[in-house]
Amino acid sequence: MKLFSATDVGQIRKDNQDQIYMSERPVGNLPNIFIVADGMGGHRAGGFASNYAVQILLESIKRDHDFNPVKIVRQAMEKANSQILKKANTDSEMKGMGTTMVVAVVVGHYMYVANVGDSRLYLVTDEILQITKDHSLVEEMIRLGEVKPEEASRHPDKNIITRALGAKADINIDFFDVKLEKDAKIILCSDGLTNMVSDEEMKKIVGQASKDDNPAQLLVDRANQNGGKDNIAVIVVEPCMIVPNDL
């Protein structure tokens, strides 16, 4: 398994409220874990929310005795949500804070994905496929036919999200399971990348990266070249699957 990551404040913002974590080694009963979180709130609250959410998530996973990856991640994200709410209610400077989160765990030839908000996970093979679905106002408008998909990146309300950790007590988490094919690559990222770099451009950059390149850094660099209007966080995972027929 090959792992790459990069994060950057971007060209406009003063603080980086994005958070990344990755481990190809076991965390609790999970064989590995990859996380991107994009905080929201005031000057201090957004960065705290994303960092705190990742911290609570990992602590919960390490204490969980279950072996089902979906149950482990669900319970950990629910715990992070409740702890963010608790902190926001006891500290006036943290009031209203929250964070998006996308989590991936690779188990053999399968990947389990969880997300809340508009941080995304893509699977790159001969094509690029967005696995997660954005929890955003514009995405809801697309589903209702009020906005065309090609208009989404230019819509004035594109940054309004409809779900986040810390938004309310009952958190609705989406889960996906994906069979991984040989040579597949995985991209987890915040909207600081997807608002600046098209899906096809991402596919091209990751596909053309040499063995000495960090594809995550290449993606961050392109986002900055295209304007870098937000913080950018990227993880690229190359599971290096071995297909039995090739042995």
C-alpha cells in the first residue's frame, strides 16, 4: 500500500482548518484508516472542530471491541459528533462549530467509506468515480433538478452544507462499500480541491504522476494554481491490489 498526503492553507485564507490522518497500520480493530475533515466556524473554532473530531474518532476506534468496520466507524463518528456539540455548548468561542468528515478503511479487496458533509472520496481506475455524495444545498438542488451538475461549481450557494459533525444531536452518516480492482487509486479530499480542480483534471494528474511524485501534493499545487480559494487537504491511497489470476 502506498500513501500520499498534502494540505495547504490556500491562496486566500489565513488559517488552515482542514485536517488529515492516515495509517496503513491497524488502529484498534481496523486494519488501516484514512480521514479528511474540513472544519467550519470562527477564527479558532473551525480548526479546533476538525482536529478534535479526528482525535475523538481515533480514541473511540481504539477502545471499540467490535470487528465490523462500519459499526466501528459509525460509533466513532457519532461519538465525535456528540463531543463537538458538548464542547460548543460549554465554550462560547466554539459555539456553532462543526466539521465535515470522510473516512475510508480498506479490508482486503473491499473499501468501506463513511461521510458527512461535502468532503469527498473518489475511486480512480480507467475513469474517475465520486463514491461519496455531497451533503450540500447545491447537491440537493441538483437532485431536485433545480440546478444542472455542470452549474454546481459556479453556484453562489455551493459552500452551504446540509450535514456536519457538530450540527445537531442526531447525525445522519452515509456509508458505501466498494470492491477494489487492480491498480485502483483512492482520493480523499476537502472541497478546497474539488472547487478548484475538475474531476477529469484530478484523474489526469494522479494517472500521470511518476513514481517519484507525491500525487497529493500535485493536486494541492494545481488547486493553488487555479486560485486556491480555500484550504486544501488531500490523501491519495494506492492499495496495490494483487489479483489471484495474475499470480
